Amino acid sequence: MSEIPKDNILSITRPRELHPRAGRIGAEIEILGKRLVDFTNWDIFALNENRDFLKAAQVEIEKSGFGGASPRTSGGTSAAHASCEKRIAQFLGVPAALLTTSKFAALQALVSEFLADGDILLVDEQMQLPVTDLIKLCRTPAVPFVAANPSSLESELSKCRSAKRKFVLMEHISPATGRKQDFSALLPILQRHAASVILDESCAMGMEGLRGAGGSENPLLSPSIFFQFGEISTFIPSSGAFLAGSSEALAAILQGARSLYNDIAIPPACASAAEAAINMLELSHAARERLRESVAHFRAGLSSLGFLDALQSDSPIVSVMVGASSKAEELSKALIQRGFFTDTAAISTPYSNVGFLRMVVSVRHTGKMLDELMQAISDVYKRLPKD
């Protein structure tokens, strides 16, 4: 096999390193030889520390073992899978749900098998999912638009009047920036053009709505939703993904999507744990409210320090724009020396490369931790070279 020169690799992508953690307890992580306050843990409701959640997985492991062993259509479907799918459908208020190995697999099965000639798919160009790869596999033309700019959606839909069906693919909440869709601005446009939404709920599940059921709890939005999908590990410390919507459409996808024929099912224990987590999250009203208060305090504090974009959302995924992605990396590394472990995200277009410092706020974080992180960000950011 021929080797790619190292210089070429570094020019293609920003180098990242894998640093094994020694432990993760409460709001802290042991990594890089240090014990740091952790703002990279997506288990925002601390389910990994909940005995009932862990017991659900342990009981299923003793019953079924751990691995999925075979594809869903070839003996890989267990009672745990079926029960979890029924619970997800009930939670979202839709007829049916299907567990898959990943979010990409769920969307690939939907787009490649259900969307037909004459349909059009509009895709938010800032989605983090590798939609470009997906589009190559389907027969449906794809048109980019900017969800943050409703006039962009209006303009592109106006050009698609001859399409048989119009579908709009977007994230409820961006995993990169934490920005929420402004459905109040988008819905009139969608309804005017009879367009249906394929909604990524990965970062909304557990947090959005009174019960944490995301877009399903928005009575104005739900009639426009064609399908919902999401990565389970984004809101529950488990694995796999889900696709939820019409029973008939899911049956057709299951029969026609060849990609599902060879995917080994997610472990039954992950399905049992996911179902237990949904049962807990649905009733976690007090925890959701406390978390919202912490997030509001943190975002307001960051805004007062000059990071005005902090107030553009109320998601626990808090990202602040700091310049180029290299500057975000510098800031994140410097915060390690102040005792905080954070992450970075980037949105790249042909014309720009914008870097964000990303922090995931959870129920573990105290007001003191948030205040100290804000002060550290302010101190370190002032010392960074100007763009």
C-alpha cells in the first residue's frame, strides 16, 4: 500500500491526538496527568452514575450477553430492541421507531430508500453530519440552504415548485454551536411550500420540551415533521441511533434498505439502558429546570465578557466564537493549565474557517465551577494573539 506523505495529511485535516483518560468521576476527568473540571461529557443528566440505569444494562447482559451477534433482519432483534423501539415511539408520539447502529445509517436508509425521483431534498449547509457523502448514495437532488437565514430557505424552495415532494433536512440543535433552529421563522415558509422536515433530534432529546421529547412537543412543528432521527449517545450514555415516524414508511425502509441487512444490531444491553434512560428523562422536570438555570447563568456571564453569541441559544451545548479554529485550539489548551477540560468545534466553508470553544454544561457543574471557568476564559482570551 502506498503511503501518503505526512505533509499532505496535515494539509488535509487538522491533527488531533488521542489521550486516554485515567478516570471520569462526577464533574471531573483525569487526563493528561491532571485532574480537571470536565466540560466535554455529553452525559448531561449524569445517567452513568444512576444505579437504575446501570442495572438495566447489567440485567440484559446477563440475559443476552453483550454483542448484537447478527443483523436485525437475521436473528439480531431481541426483546430489548423491540421494547426500546416501542418506548422511543411512545416518547416521541409517533407510530413507530427503528434502532440502527448510527445516525448516518439511519439517515442513509431513509434517504436512499424512501426518497424517490422527482423529490427534492434541502439540506442545512452547516449540518455536522457528512451529508455530502450521503447525497452521493441517493437519487434525490440536494440543495444547500442556510437555516439561520430563513430567506435562504424561502429562496431555495421557491426554485423547487415543480418537485413532487419537498423535504428539508436540519438539526434541531447544532452539536457544533448549540444554536437552536428558529422554527417560528421557518414554519410559515415550510407550510407555504408544503415542505416536510427530516429533523435531527440528537442534541434536543432529553432537554427540549416539558418531557424532553424535542420537536414532538412543539404543536406547531410536529405536523410538519416527516421523520425524526438521532444519535442515542448524544443524550444517553449508550450507543446506536434511532429513526422514528410512519409505521408504513419504516416497514418499507426495513425491507428495501440493503445497508441494514449487514449491520450487526446494537447490543441488547444498550437498548435496555436507552429505554431505562428515557423513562428517567421523561420525569426529570426538576433536573431540567436546574440545568436551564445553570446554562442561563453561564451564557449571561459569557455575554457580559464580550462573547455576545452566548445568548443566541439556551442549549447546554455552549459554544463561543473565538476566531479561527487554530485560535480555539490554543484557548482550549491554555484552559487545561487553569484546570478545565474543554473542546473545540469548527464550521468550515469555502470562504471561512470559524472556530468555537465548546463546553457542555451538565447537572454536575456547580455555580462556582461555571464562574471560575468564565474567569479563566476571560483571562486566557485576553492573552491570545489577535486575529
